[in-house]
Amino acid sequence: MSKPGQRVLSSLRQMILSGELKAGERIAEIPTAEALGVSRTPIRIAFRTLEQEGLLIKLERRGYRVREVTNDEVCDSVEVRGVLEGLAARQAAEKGVTEKQKQELQTCLELGDSLFAKGYVTEEDLETYHDLNKRFHSLIIEASNNSTIAAALNRNEHMPFASVSSLAIDRHDLAREYRRFNFAHMQHHAAFDAITHGQSARAEAIMREHANATLRYTDLCCAQPTDKNMIRVIGGAD
């Protein structure tokens, strides 16, 4: 997907999650393209992607409808992700990580340390954290040497705020976000320690608990807050 297409996708995803596009609302290519000032092609691609993510439902006739995402659906998705990532961490600890994987994991930890050392975070910091967090998790999946886990995660992660590929943040409470993500980063340190010392049961438990950092945002995202600027989803296309 081109960079303009990624921006369109990110914009539409944010409009859905913020409640600007409400659950049940019908949307179509032409008016959406006109509203965003783009051609129909990136809109068409974005609609298909959002349908795959579970945020849109394709109608029998033309157009799509915004799908209502429930708290239970997000919680279930997060729980499954925790199980899968816990399994990956356990297998990585059992099989051992390569020196290259170990160095890359350490690089993620060092970058995170520098972000949180000042005692607060900005939205720009959390964009950086998004990238290192995604890389850290992908390295653990890679180290498990189990392609089935990666495939299962790809099928499960159809909701942006339940996926490690993006982060839902509360722009109105960055102090709390600092505490949440700093704690999550400390869990990264603990997971790294367990994996590199071959402590498979501990590594699995840490990664399963780590997934729970997402759960506070199910209420915020599923409630469709009246202030559309409160929740921001940081993703690779953001």
C-alpha cells in the first residue's frame, strides 16, 4: 500500500474508533473520497482492509456499514494473543535465541529505557515506542521458530486496539500512559531475562500477563467517546 493509501487507512480507522463514524453508519466510496480529498482507489483498498480487520461489514449492495465492536470481542482477542505470545516466549526460552536476536532485543530495551528515563512521555515518544514494541514482539515470535504461531496471530489480530501492531492511547491522560507503557516496558525486561536464561514457564507467564496492558482500553474504544480526539490509535501507517 502506498503512503497516501496508508494515510487514508489510518484516517478512516481513527474515525471509526473515535466514534466520528458511528456503529451502524453506512459509508460509500464516492462521498468518503470527496470528504478526504482523494481518489476512489485508496478508499476502496482501505475499505477492504478495514473489512478484514473486522471494523466494516460489506453490504449486499454497494457500500459498507461500520461494525459495532464489543468489549467482549476485544477481550477475547487480547486473551488469545496472550496465550499465543506466551507459547512463543516459552518455546524461545526452550530453544534459545540467536546472538543476533539477543542483540536486537537488547536494542529495543535500551531504546525504551531512554524514552522513559525522563519521567514522562509525549505522543511522539509513544510513536517510537510503538515501533520498538512491535519489533520486540516480532523477535520473540521469530525466536520461537514456530510459523504456526505467527499465522494464528495474524488471523486473531483483526482489531487495531487489540493488536500489538498498533497502540490505543488516551491523549487526555499522558501521565497515566507513561505509567502504563513504562510498566509494559519493564515486563519486556522481565521477559527478556526469562527467555535468555531458559526459564520457559516464567517467560510464558510474563508474556500472557503482558497482553493485559491492552484491556483498559476496551472500555474507552468500545464506548465511542464523545470527544473524537481523546483516543488515538498509533499504527505503522499513522
